[in-house]
Amino acid sequence: MRKLKDKAADAAVPPSPESEAAVSEKLSDAIAKGDKESRVSAARAAVFESANAPKETPMAVPMRRIIEAEFDTDTDLVAEKERLEDLLDSSNKPGHQANALEQAETNARKAFRLLIRFREMHAAWEMDNAVIFSAMRIEAEKALQREKEQGYRSKQITDKDVETMVSTMFPDEYRVQEIRRLRAKQTEKSLDHLVEMWGSKCRSLNTLVGKGR
């Protein structure tokens, strides 16, 4: 079975939890010591949470159970990915078409389930790291505003300006986070392609077995 090889990429993009934690701490300080707008925004969020928490409509039990089954966390997702890829590679061997056809639809469903589980983890990672991305943008926007107030900048501050300042002020954190985001997006595309390949495999095997009958 093939193994996922990611050591080279990890060496090129070393994790930096200390620097990310420091950026996250800056965000807390910015809210605690920041301007009135920052404090008001934080207060509004707290009020909204307390006012709306009891209003969430609970899921029906069957709905919740189906969702839990789809997003079962007991499956080793890496092993499942490798298994699906290996079966995809071997299913065209002579004499194996009939047996492969019996399993192809099941594997197609499992490939899609793998994709939606990864999408959930990807979305959760983006939300969990939003505080870090936001912290870097807040600091960058403050730096740009200071430049404007001091006369070094006259034009309106754009999103592109903020992005450039973020990469300048936090080069290590920015590089790590952006490459992780890129890799997550590309992995999702790869899993999407795996789903498409299994769907294609179902159709081609059905044709081959049909011709042999």
C-alpha cells in the first residue's frame, strides 16, 4: 500500500505554534486595549451569543443520527484514502472486473464520504484559525493607518495593501498559514478527483462486465 509522503513539504514549511500563539495574544490585547469600535464589536458578539443561544432549533433525532453516521470519526481516513486508491489502481486487472464491479459502487460511496469528512475538517480548521488570520490583519491595518496619519500614505487603504503589510509584518506566520491553506484546498481537490474516478470506474466496469456476458 502506498504511503503518504509529506516530509519534504513539512521541512519546507515548519510549523510555528509559538509565533501563531503570540499573534493570537496580540488580538486579545487589541480588543482589551483597542479603540471604541473594537470594544463595541466584542460586546455585540457577547450580547448576540447570550440572546440567541436558547433559540437554536434542535435537530430531529433521525436527522442527527444520520449525520453522525456520515461523519463517523472512528474511520482512519488516511488508511481509507490509501485503500481506495490501491483498489482503483488494481481493479482493471484481467479476471478481476466482475469482483471489482461488485465493490465499485460501495467504494464510490465511501470515497464521497471521505470527501465530505475532509471538507468538514477543512472548514473547522479555517474557522479555528480565523482568530490568527484576523489578528495579523488587525495589526497590519493599524500599521497602514499610522502611515496614513503620519503622511506617508495618501490613498485609501485597500485589501491588497493589508495583505502586503501582513506578509511584511508576519512573514513566517503568513507563509506557514497560506501554504497550509493551499495544501488543504489542493487535497480537497484531490479527494474530489478520487470521487470522480470511482464514479468513472463504476461505469467502465459495468460496460466491461456487460460485454463479457
